[in-house]
Amino acid sequence: MSVKTNIIGFNTIVLREFNRIIRIWLQTVIPPAITASLYFLIFGSLVGRRIGEMGGYNYIQYIAPGLIMMSVITNSYGNVVSSFFGAKFGKHIEELLVSPLPNWLIVTGYVAGGLARGLLVGAIVTAVTLLFTRMQVHDAAALISAVVLSSIVFSLAGMINAILATNFDQITFIPTFVLTPLTYLGGVFYTITLLPQWAQQVSYANPILYMVNAFRYGFLGVSDVELRAAYAIMIIAVLMLYIACVWMLHRGVGMRE
């Protein structure tokens, strides 16, 4: 198949995903902004005054990068899992799979849609953050790379969930019982140095801890984890999940019912 056809197909998937995000903006854009505002109001302004400093910064500044990353993760995941499963449920994913587009390009298109929503919501939550506290960028390269890699990881994870799911309950199970606990226990609201030694060791098994801290380092220059380990985990996760998605589409996993 020609490169031009691939480009047209890829652009079509991405534009459809972006138009979907904009079309249902009351579900995709407004809720994260409201949720972030409530977090900053309650945990930052009210509770934060009693907590004082954390990691050398006032509490609201410390949790701000974590809240931004939490929004990016949940929205990147949610966009792909809902969009791809919706295509499966509507029985029009078959049209895409029998098209001349290669599977790797289909995966890339959906991931680009998840990345677009993740970054869009992240930008909006960052704007909300600036209403509550001042933020300065310590390392722009770390900031951008961490948020992009994290968004791609969870876009791919969302696609795997959608591929394997057979009903709507199964696309809400992982976000509710896996993603949310890992996010809240991933250092969004605290530094793991406050935890007892055994709890710190358990926290190191949480991949979201590395993503949040790499992003926090980009803003504040502080991290609870080794940055090289954080980037190694994110890059390996991207490669493994991407290969898994392409393989699943090639084998027809979850499609042949």
C-alpha cells in the first residue's frame, strides 16, 4: 500500500478521534477542570495549610504536578478504551480492520487520539493550577517527555482493555479497581519518604509513581525515584504495550465473536 494511502488513513483516524473529543467536550474537557479545582480547593487551600511544606515546597505546589499527571493518565486511558470499544460494540471496527491500513498504523492512530485528549486536558488542568499557585518549569525536556510517554502508555493500556472487553462493565473495571488505586498510591498527594520502609518498597512496584515523579521533577526539580529508572520503565512499557496491541489486532483477539 502506498505511503499516501497510509497518511490519509492515519489522518482520518486522528481527525475522527479529535472531533469526537471536541464534540463531547462537556464530558471530555469540563469534568477534569472541575475535579482539579475541587482538589486544589480542598487538598491544596484548606488541608494544605495544616500540612505545611512537602519536599521543600508548599503543599499545593507539591501536589500540582501529580494532579496534572493524574488527569492526563485517566483521560488518555479513557479516550482510547471508550472509543475503540464503542467501535467494537457498533460493529464498525471490522471495516477498519479489513481496510488496507496496517495494524500498526491503526494502533498509532488511536494512540494519537488518546495523546491529544491527554495533552489537551493536561493543558486545561495546568491553567486551573495557575489560578491557585505559581508554577515554574525546572526542566522542560523532562516535563514534556514524561507527560508524552505517560499518555502513550495509558493510551495503549486503554486499547488493550478495549480489545479484551466483551461488555461495558469490563471497560470500567480496570479504571475503577486498578487505575484509580495505583494513581492515588502513586505519590500524587505525598512523598513516599513519609511512608514506613516496607510501604516505600511496595510503592516502588507502582509504575505510576515513576511517571508522576518524572513529571514533578520537570516542574519542581525534586523526585522520589531515580529518573533513569523512570524513563526506562516508561519506554519499555510503551514498546511492550505497542507490540501487544499490534499482535492482538493481527490475531483478531477480541474481534471474533
